Amino acid sequence: MSQIITITLNPALDKSIVVPELVPDKKLRAVSAEVDPGGGGINVSRALHKLGCASEAVFLSGGYTGKYLEELLLKEGVMMHPLPTKEPTRENFVVFDDEKKLQYRFGMEGPRVSEAEWKAVLDYTASRKGITYIVASGSLPPGVPVDFFGRLAAIAKNLRAKLFVDTSGEALKYAVKEGVYMIKPNLGELGSLYGKQKLSQEEIIAAAQKIITGGGCEVMVVSMGSAGAMLFTANEQYQAKPPKVTVLSNVGAGDSMVAGMICALSQGRSWKEILRYGVAAGTAATLHPGTELCKKEDTEQIFTLLNQD
Ligand SMILES: Nc1ncnc2c1ncn2[C@@H]1O[C@H](COP(=O)(O)OP(=O)(O)OP(=O)(O)O)[C@@H](O)[C@H]1O
Ligand SMILES: [Mg+2]
């Protein structure tokens, strides 16, 4: 059985509320409120669990918010290895305007992490001999060096583990500089990696091929929201477009997609199926409001539809 760990440097307690209408100055009463564990890798672990795939969530955790997050993860049945930080874990906030059916996402920067704290994540990973997949996802909080994922890539190579990185900006550049197994940029992230803001279809293909040929990654999946995604390897290329759905919330779509792909990857499926299962899980996450991730039954249903094309 393959062993999967996810890594989250900047986890969050995700709080989401629904208000009748978002208007200034008035006191707004929430008609529903929810608190969920969040942050890239943590969401990937939660989505993997929903898809029936075991993983261990490794993350930095501090203060009362960190303890609360751990408690929520425990309740969901996600295996975890929290590593302590002196400063408290951040909170994020999502507001859904029920009148306009619009969602507003507010993110916080995250606590300052000390050198000993972020190094503990690298040391713990290095100690995990026999691991098959490492999924590093999300942003880097203040204090963590921008080449963190590059350092992680070097450790993954030593462990002979496959590193999947889903992040953005400079952090992604350093991962690709060291070379990783797989990345999942969205169009904006690929654009900044390639040095161009808006990419045409030809430029997406050229960018993917350039990064793969240059040793930046072995596999790249470019996610394109409602347009689905494209998968590239050195000699294969596939595209998958989801069915038209009523989107209630796109929170966690990217993380669910990553989970879908890791799950399919660990089952030894083909690249075409890995892409389709990822797109299915990403789209499944949009079917529910708030921070809810992909449900297995929705994912399987959309996957079946994609396989009929
Ligand atoms: N509006 C939508 N309709 C259908 N599917 C969607 C929609 N938005 C996202 N998805 C699904 O989720 C996948 C990932 O979405 P997207 O490309 O927006 O990722 P992302 O920008 O990384 O998201 P995130 O904000 O969660 O990081 C898409 O490939 C698609 O399968
Ligand atoms: Mg994303």
C-alpha cells in the first residue's frame, strides 16, 4: 500500500457564515455558521479521507486555534502529525451572500514561524522512510524561507518519494528550480511561472513542455476552473472538461482536485483517468456551499460522465 503524507505550513481554521444579504453598516445576522479545518495540505488530507484514501496530515499548529483545528481533524478521522508553533494558527473567513448568491473569501497572513519550527517539518519528513507520496500544498507563512519547497524536494529525492507541490508565486518557482514529481498550477500560477500574465492555449502547452523538459517536474496538471484541466507528461497530453454544474462554492476545488489525482495515482490508474478523477473531485467540491470538500458519490458520478466522452 502506498503511504501518503500531506504538508501544510500555513493551516487555518476556516469559518464560514451565510448572511441574508451583505450590506455595509447594518448588523448582519448569520443564518448558518460553520468552522472547518483548512489550509492546502490539510484540505487534501480531508478530501483524501472522504474519497477513501488514507493519508497523514503534517502541519504547524499553535495556540487555541491550533488545538481546535486538531480536534476537528480528529473528529473527521484524519490521521495527523501536528508540529507546534509558538504563535497561534490563523483563521480565515468566508461570507456567503444569500440574496446575490455570491461568496466572499477573506484570508489572513498567518503567524510568524521560527527557524526551529519550520525545520521541524523538514526533519519529520526526512524521518519518514518508506513514504510513497508527499503532497505539499498552500502558502508559506511569514518566517518560512521562500525556497522551503525546494528544500523539501531535495528531501523527497533522498527518500525516493514522489513530491506533489500545489502552491503559487516564488514558493512554486523554487520547487520547480529543484525539480519535483508533479505540480498543479492554475492558469494564473502557470502564467507567473512562465513570466506571462495571460496565456493562450498554445502558450499553456509551450509553458508545460518547457518546464517538463527543463526538469522542473515530471507531470503537470494545469487547472482551469469551469474549463477543467490539462495534464502533461514528457510524452502524453490529455484534457478533461467537467459537465456544467451549479456552483455553490469553489472553496476547496483545487485541494479536492489534488486529492482526487493522488488517490487515483496511488491506485496505479492511467494518466487519463488520474486527470479525469481529479477534475471530477474538483467539480464535486463546487456542488456544496461553504468550505465543504468533494463527496465520494458526486466524484464517482462525474468521473463516470467524463469516461463516457
Ligand atoms: N466553476 C466550476 N465549474 C466546474 N468545475 C469547477 C469550477 N471551478 C473549479 N472546478 C473544478 O475544480 C478544479 C480546480 O479548480 P481551479 O482551476 O479553480 O483550481 P484552483 O485555482 O487551484 O482553486 P483553489 O482556489 O481551490 O486553489 C477544476 O479543474 C474543475 O474540475
Ligand atoms: Mg489552487
